Amino acid sequence: MRVIVALGGNAVLKRGQRLDVDVQLRNVRAVAITLARLARDHELIITHGNGPQVGMLAVQSAADPELGGPYPFDTLGAQTQGMIGYWLQQALQNALPGRQVIAIVTQTLVTAVDPAFEAPAKFVGRVYEREEAQKLAGEYGWTVRQDGPHWRRVVPSPAPQRVVETRLIRKMVREGVVVICAGGGGVPVVRDEHGRLAGVEAVVDKDLTASMLAEALECDAFLILTDVPRVMRDFGTPRQTEIAHTTPHELRALDFPAGSMGPKVEAVCRFVETTGDMAAIGRLDEAERVLHGSAGTIVTPNGRWPLTSTL
């Protein structure tokens, strides 16, 4: 099978952990052991999150007195793709002796007229008190909004249209290479009237990019692997229950938080609706069982896996 795995941000940095390199490297090495088991039997493409890392670099860039202004988010996204991609690449090479593994910095095409550019809503970086947030907004031209009791920077989150390097990724996968790509949703870029690419100050949803890429690469399965065992119905209430097998139609009838499970559910639903293949959300350490349908939330057109005919 051709499988794309979208790693949640917690794969590299678990909740509450410091952003120290040695902490992240330990996590990545554990991830590599799990993913290596999938790669031995399947063609494998890996995407990953970068939220904490890009947030840290954004703060450092904004505070650096040697700079005339902070680095833009497309550049920070490229930096974190390279850093996390390098960690994953090396760990997988060590876990898969003799297997070719590559990490590439990829660009995700968005449209310049996406309404998201007129209404920035994606929270990024650290939290501030109102006075400091407004000061930074004035200095750097940021848009800031209240996030609970604090204030944070917000940037546009346009819809992904295509990963620019899709053909190259497909070629490498066909040759048996394990490909790490589209980190953090990919570097957001637009084309001008001459067809030339340019980065934009935005963040693309990583799970929607992974879903789009899974379709373009004709993957047989799309797995979002995180730190939750299954999607929950009525999460946080006395009625909450795990969802084991379901359909896009059933999932879309439920309500999920926009900032956490919502984008993941939307991503798997889009993939299944478009391809008729299998998608799942589950725990990283249960990756093999998720693929085989014995763990996680499995999403298929008829709610069964392996797929069975209704005729």
C-alpha cells in the first residue's frame, strides 16, 4: 500500500516539554522506530507539524536587535521544515539500514485572492498581555487578537491548492524512497501573473495539506497520528464515547473544536469523500494497528475496513 502519515506536533514535542534539542531528538528517534515498521511493508510519505518550533523562531526573530524586522512566516516555515526534516531523515536512516530516506522543503500553492488574507484568524507564536501585543502590532505590522485571557498574533490560513513539488515526490516514492515533506503544511506561496512563485505571510493547515497531497499521490491510506486514541463523540461531557469505525457523513453531523480536532476530521473526510479510500486518526504508537483497522478512528465510505462491497 501507499500510505501517507501526518504526524501531529506532539510527535516531536509532547505537551509540556521544553523546546530543547535533546528532548525533541529523543522523541523523533522513538517516532522513527514506529514508522520504520510501516516503511518495511509499504510505500511511505511523512508530513509533520511545526507549531512550537516556528513559534519559538518567530519570537526570537522579533526580539533580535540586529535585525531590521522579523523574518516572515514563509521563511520560518522553511527553516523548521529543514530542521525537523533533518531529524526525522537521520533517525529513519538509522532505523532502516539500506533504505533511501529524504526530507525536502516543499512549497504549498495558495491563491492570492483567498478570503483568509482579508481575515487573519490563525493564532501563532506565544501569548502576550494586551499592551505588549498592541505595541508589537504597531512595530511590525502584525494583526493581533484576543485568545482567552491573553493576546496573540494571528496570520492568514489560506486553503492549500497544490504542493508544488508533487511530481518529484511521486517519482521518489515510486523508486522506493521514504519521503518527508510538507512540514507544517508547506511553505505558503502564490504565483504572479508571470507564473513566478513568491512566499506569503501565512500558515497553511498541515492536515489539509496532507489530505490534498494524499489524494494527488494516489495513496491507499491517510493516517493522522497524534496523542489521542480515537475521535470522541460529545468530548468533554459525561456522554463522551469513542468512535471506532465511521463515515464522512456521520462525522460531518458532529461538532468538533475548530482549533484541535476539527481540522483533522475535515482532512480525513475530504480524502475519503474524494478517493473512496481509507483514512484514520489515532495514536502514533499504535500506527500499525490503526492501518489494519484495530485501533484509532477508521473512516471509509461504508464505515468498514478492510473495504467490503455492498453489492
